[in-house]
Amino acid sequence: MSEHAQTPETRCGFVALIGEPNAGKSTLLNRMVGAKVSIVTHKVQTTRARIRGVAIEGETQLVFVDTPGLFRPRRRLDRAMVAAAWTGAADADVTVLMIEAHRGLTEGAQAIIDTLTERGADPARTVLAINKIDRVEASELLALTRKLNEAFPFAETFMISAERGYGIDDLRTYLAAALPAGPWLYPEDQIADLPLRMLAAEMTREKLTLRLHQELPYQLTVETEAWEERKDGSAKIDQVIYVARDGHKGILLGHRGETIKAVSKASREELKEFLGRNVHLFLQVKVRPNWLEEKERYGEMGLDFRDGDA
């Protein structure tokens, strides 16, 4: 037998994770990749850009496209996010629809299934992952599985708990086998293709989302303005937080600047851990009343401004 014939065939492809906001897509991505690539918070609409995480299973490289949660868009930013989600799904080799077990077939989930049908999604390349299965009884799960597969002929159904790791190995193995043969797209040690500047901005935005309440997190964006590599091996990172109103700036700074200091500290610590070196993080808050309508802001988030047109 020739040496070539003994070499296992490499596979590589894109897997899109779709679902309603908070269905657990980011948690699943982080579990699959084994690192914190996509930010996870209790707030909906956290994932703006199509963050990709890269996982390796045997001879297969799985490139995950973590799409923004699908919901009914109201503003330009919402529309751009939803367009990005569907583009991510359309470009993928396999699409995984995530449904929360305890919520079942919601109106939003039904709308996603309807859109899959309308867009002519290939059932052979579309799988169902019922997440948070530890929250419901087995009989409920069976009934829900039947109901969902009647709504769309999924190639396969997986029962998982992204948070606890249950069923993840089976799903990863299945996806690895379902991807096409081909060379790997990324170096073995690379877990995300999102530029570090954007990843750093996402980490700060996560900390803001966790600290702030109600609508404010959706009225702000974070950009990494400068990144300087220092001779001592540390990184100096300057970020700007754009808010729409003066009142928002006050909330964000907090009493005697306490809120922004806490956010800066939390973000700096996570960046330090992620990069494996010292980080000097400087945050600045700027008021830009129309940032939600500015093309440049969308580019920074990896979104298409035109997709936001009604």
C-alpha cells in the first residue's frame, strides 16, 4: 500500500449555529472550541459579528459561524444583525438550529423554521440541537422532538446541554463526518479568525452588558482605537465606547467613575488571561448621537450597513 493511501483524509467546513437569542449558541461554540471565543451574557442580542470559532475533531477542522440570534428586527442595527445571521446560515456546509427544551416550539422558533423552508434550506445539511434538556422530563423531550421534526425534516436530532457539556461530543463527531473533504483553512493553534482588536472590543462590551441594565447595552458600541505592542511584551490597548446620549455617558461612568473603572478592570483581567501577557487598557466614553446610523460603526462590528436598510 502506498504511503499516500495511509494518510487520513482531512476535512474542513463551516457550521452555522442559528436560533433565537439566548438559545445557547455562544455557550455551545465555546464548549466546542474549548475556549471563550464568543461572549456569553444573559442579555439577548449579544453576538453582533459572525464570530468564528475553530475546533478540531480527528482529521476534521470545524469552523463555527456563531450568528446573531434571530428575532424580529426593529432598528437598522437589528436588521443588519438578522441579515448577517441568515447569510451565515446560507454560506455554511451544515446548519445547526438550536431550540431551548423548556421553551419548546415558540413563535420565534416557528418563524425560523418557516424561513428555513422558504429559503430552501437542504434538510440533509440541517440538524436540530435541543438544548438545556436537563430542564424538562424525558416524555416532554420526545414529544418536542416529534413536533419539531414534523415542522422540518431535520437530518438528525441531538439532545444536548451546552452548559453542562452533555451530548456535545456526539454532535461534534457527527458534524466532523458531515463536512466536506478538503484542506484545513486555519493553523492548528488558531481558535478564532476575528481580529484581536475586535475580540478585545467584544470582551469590553460583554463587561458593559453585565454591569448595565435594560436598554443601554444596545445603545452603545465599543471600538479598539489603538493597539500598541510594548518592548516588555505587554500590550497597550485604547478603546472608545460610543453612546447615543449624554445621559448614557453619565450612567456608564457611574458615581466618581466607579462603573467604568470596574468594567475596565474586569475587561483588562480577561484580556490578560486570553492573551497570556500584561495588558494596559484605557477606556474613553464618547457621545455620538447617530452612531446607530453610521456606516463605519457597522464595519467595525463586522456587519453590512446595507443589510440594515428596511
